[in-house]
Amino acid sequence: MSEVQESRRHDRWARLRFSIVGPLLAAPPGPGQLRAEITQLAARQWQHPVSGRPTRFAFSTIERWYYSALAAHADPIGGLRRKLRRDSGQQPSLNDKLRPLVEAQYRAHKKWSYQLHYDNLCVLVQKQTDLGPMPSYASVRRYMKSHGLIRKRIARATGTLAALKAEERLQAREVRSFESEHTHGLWHLDFHQGSLKVLTSEGEWIKPHLLAILDDHSRLICHAQWYLGETAEDLVHGLCQAFLKRGLPRALMTDNGAAMMAAETEEGLSSLSILHETTLAYSPYQNGKQESFWGQVEGRLLAMMEDCRDLTLASLNEATQAWVEMEYQRKIHSEIGQAPLQRFLESPSVGRDCPPIDDLRLAFCAQTSRKQRKSDGTISLIGIRYEIPGRYRHLEQISVRYAGWDLSRVYMIDGRTGTLLTRLYPLDKARNADGRRRSFEDVEPSAASAMEPVPREGVAPLLRKLMQDYAATGLPPAYLPKTNTNEEEQ
């Protein structure tokens, strides 16, 4: 309860007390009549100032109120207010050893939340028994607020044109919370640039990006991993791990980032029959569950690592996996009232089994077609020439699937059905320079060509018909034959 609400509640109590004993002050009873008047007041029912229900007050209670109001002659209602405790604001539950520890921890980590300060303080008290008993979270929070140990928040940039457009749309359209009824019904996916920097092998300090995939119904983190970039390759790498660990969802919600709208991503989700839904531009509240998770990442995970020097991507990922699996997945979620892992296991699921890794690798590929060069049986793809097997030499258009970040795996498919035909390899000119050549493989014959061959009669049927029609006209040959000299002498 806030201090304002607490003050208003005390005011309602003071007014009720004054309404009960006020008539005794306005018309003081005569000698020996006070007991009878208070007895009548104790027999009546009064409306409770908080719950509103009918209630009665004891004779001794009303008597104490009467003398308190009578003593406070200038301000009877003030005299009937609740008195402050003598130790108010002193926090006696925090002993002299814990107070400097809390203040020192705050000076070192001013961006931590009250809950994170309390959790770390619990660990210190468990290790150091001489610190005394651990106070409650409310006591620690109240002590920090009363002594000005307030959390410092990070300032964010505002006032951009995109933010103004989003604000106008937010004012014109209502916002409603939603939740999928089953696990795997809807997943959320997004990248978040962390506030800490990692040291790369090239000697550079870079702020990594966290890819997190969250189940809408259970709030379970299906997979979380830090990357140095925010590319389609990173997205597919993390998404495939989520599929292998949890299964296939029915739908996936993302924003309109370049990695989310890449051809490889779109083709992969379509091949796996996963509905891809995108949020409106500059409307992160549509992915609010994901945004809420970022707050925990910054407020708890990264806050506990802000003093780590020489932080690497590997150590950051190791700490993230431990925090996600050991704390976040098993901690009671304030909105759903249970741990995400528990709800994920107990709720009805509409998920599907994940295909093998090779099928996943083939699914997340862009599809295109190229014209085969008849001279050497190759196609050109992103500046690289690939050899087409001889048994497909008769095809003019070659349909292929490939991932732009891994040109070592290019697959030739049937453009009509999507069936995988073979894997293509880059042209190896050095190997072809040995002079050895394979003989062409026979193209599979059709049903018509498998029949008995048509017998040859010398002259083609069309020419024979033309010669017969010409003879039937009765016209002489339209040429003069030339004879040799020997033929004329004979």
C-alpha cells in the first residue's frame, strides 16, 4: 500500500472516531452520565471505514477516544489520528552490520532493482552468519527508499518521428492483452542489444545481441543465446536449437527486422508449416511478453555481471544458460502464478515433433532457379559456378535451394514438387585439368522410347508422300538431267 493510500485510510478512521465521540464534546454529559452515554454508543452499529461493513466498538475503546479528543482541545480529529511509532523510519530489523552492507551494495550497483539487492543480500547473510537474521524484503525496500537509495534508470531517446507515429496509432487504437490457450500455440522471437560489452578474439569491445525465443502461454524461454550480430544466420542458428529442444510451434511472432524477413527465414517457416506473424512497425507493445523479459535480463542477469572484467561471449552465454534454466524457468511468474517450466509441462500442447537437423538445414534455404550452361554443364550462383551432374544435362532451368551464409551446401530440387534431387558442389577447375572425363550417363528413357524402334525405309514418310503427290499431277520433272559423255556414246 502506498503512503497516500495509508494516509487516507488513517483520515477515514480519525473522522469515524470523531463522529462517534463528537456529540459528547458538543453536549458534555452531566456528572455520572458519561458511562451511560458511552454504553449507548457501544451498543450501536457503525460503518467500518475500510470495508464498509457494520461493526461495533467496545466501551473501553470509545472511552479512550473520548479522552484523546478531549485532551486535543485545539484539534480533536488530529488527536484521534493514529500515532506514529517511536521507531518509525529507523528500521530496527536491519542491524548495524546490515545497513552499511546495503548502502555499499547500492553504491556499487545503483541500477539494480530492490528485489535484486534483496536476493544478493540473502546470499551474503547465508554465507556470513555473524550478520544476524535476514530481514524481510519489505523491510529492506522500505529502508532503501527512506534513505534515498533509489534505483537509477537508464535514459532512453524519445521524440523521433517514428515514435510520434507510433504514439498517434496507440492513441487511436485500443490495446488488449492476449494469451495463447496452449503451449506451442504461439512463440515470440526477438533480438535485444545488451548493455554490457564483450571482448572478441580480434581485441574489440562489442555489445552483443541476445536472441530469445519465448512460448506465449507458459512464458518458457525455449532458447536464449548471445551473438555478435543480428543476422539471419544467427536467427536460424538459435531457432533451430529451440526446435530441437522444444518441438515445432504453430505460429511465430516477430518484428519486421531484416533477419526476420530474410528469404531463408520465410522459406524455412513456410516449409515447416509455421505461421509467421509480424508486429506493426514501431509497436513493441504487441510483443510485450518479450519486452518484459528484457527487463529481467538487464535488471537481474546483466546487473550481476557488470563488474566482470574481460567478459567474453562464451562466458556470457554460459552465465545466461545457468540463469535462465535455474532461476527464470523455475521462479514463480507474477502474471501466471506459477513457474514457466511447470506451466509448460502441465498445460495442453499443440506442438509437433522436430524433424532431423538435415531437414531443418534444408528448410531454412532460399529457393531460386538458374539456366544451365550447355557448354560445361554448370550454373552460376552468387559469383560461384556449380557443376550439374550429367544425368540432368537435358534440363534447361535448374532449381536450387541455398543459405546465403553457407554456400558449401547448395541443393538441387524439383522446382514443381520441391523434392530434393542432389547436392551441388562448386566447380573444381584444378581437378578437371587432369584430362579424365566421365562418359555421359544415359537419361532415363520414357515409356514411348522403350517400345520397339520404328523401322527405317530409306526415304522419310513426308518426302515419300510429296514425291507421290508430284507424280500424280502428271507434270514432267522440272529439271534437265545431265548425262555423262560415256553414257551418250553407249
